[in-house]
Amino acid sequence: MSESGIPSTRSSTRATPVPGHGLLRDRVVVVTAAAGAGIGGATARRCLEEEARVMISDAHERRLGQSLAELTKEFGDAAVAALPCDVTSEDQVRGLFAATAERFGRIDVAVNNAGLGGTADLVDMTDEQWSRVLDVTLNGTMRCTRAALRIMRAQGHGVIVNNASVIGWRAQRGQSHYAAAKAGVMALTRCAALEAAEYGVRVNAVAPSLAMHPHLVKVTSEELLTELTRREAYGRYAEPWEVANVIVFLASGYSSYLTGEVVSVSSQHP
């Protein structure tokens, strides 16, 4: 383990961030759960590096404010805005997407990243534990997808990228609620894609295996993180920006023929 508590990686396999190439130039992107150092924060940054204008959102207002200040300092206040949003609230979700469209004139891309995990064997799991994970991770993604689709249908274009997980395919003890939610996100993505195709909107998802960030260390045991890292072919976890790169690909014109797909961002082997 490193001093931060994050399992160390094989330095020879570490990747180097890719510079921006204007893949999202002048596009308007909204990213949920974008505060902090996880996939959402990395996605917001990568979209800005690709010259998008970005609305970041998160249920944690203090962290959201810190993220906005950092990004504004680097990219300017014309490129980035922020609005708190709890994805379990339909009113707040509608408000987020309406405010984004009002601020920037439209929404070209929605990245639905908000999710909630936890560990509990099903035999000991409470209804509250089950429902909370499902409401944030699956129902929240549904609410955000629905809100984005309503705006994008009227526009006649748009891209939605949902954050699923390989755990939607692969069993892991103590994760029945999270696995069920992420499998639901995959199914939601495929069905929404078929419905949205007729008005020019694409809907895809990423399914990361192990993307490391400080919050994950706080809610996952060292033993499990070490075991999950060992399963990866590269012997290391993914950096959040590596997942964000795939999200940017799905948001860009380079994936113009992809819809209803779930792209695994993983080097994991059985």
C-alpha cells in the first residue's frame, strides 16, 4: 500500500495522460457526481481539456464549490459552472438540466456518473441499505437520463453516457445491491438507446472494473482492494482519467455509430 492507503501499482505499466485534441470543442456537457477526485471529476476535467463547456454537479455542496474554484481558475468561468443536485430528487434533477440548458443554450452531452456503493451480505442486508443504493445508482441514472432525453429530443441531437460497472456482469460477495443497480444501468442504457435513436440521440455506458480514488479506499477493505488489483492484467488499478478518456470517446464524434453499447474499461481477468 502507498502512504495514501491506495494499493501501489507496477510503475512500468503506469499510463501517461493524453493531451486534449478539441474532441468536444464548443459542446455543452453536464456531469453528475463531479466533485472530488473520482471518475466524475476526472471526466469534467477531460471534457474541459477537450474544449467543452461543462456544468458540474454533486450532492456535496462544499466539495462542489472547491471543484468549481479549481476548474474556474484553470479554464475560466465562461467554460464551467456548477449546481448542487441530489439525483434522488426529481425536482433537483429537472432543475439541473434546465439550468444547464439555460446557462449554455443547449445540452450536447450528459454524463450520468452518480452512484452509491456499500458492502453487505444479502442475508444481513436491510431494506434501507438495498433501497438507498438502488435509488442513487439506478433510479438516479434513470432520472438524469430521462431529463436529458426530454431536452435532447426537442433539440434533435445529443449523447448520454452512463457509468455502469463490470460488477453488473461479474459476481462479487457483499455487492448484490450494487451489482443489481449496475446491471440495471446497463439494461436501461440499451433500452433508452433504442427509444432515442429516432430523434438522433445516442446512449451508451462505460463499465469500469477498478478505478482508484481516495473515497474508494475509505469504504473498501485493504484486503479486497489488493485482491481486486491482483486480478487486473496490468497489476494495477485504472486512474480515473483513464475511464474519463473512454467517456470522452463515447461523447465525441468518433463513436457516431455506437448506441446501446456498454464498453468495459478493464484489464481484469477471471
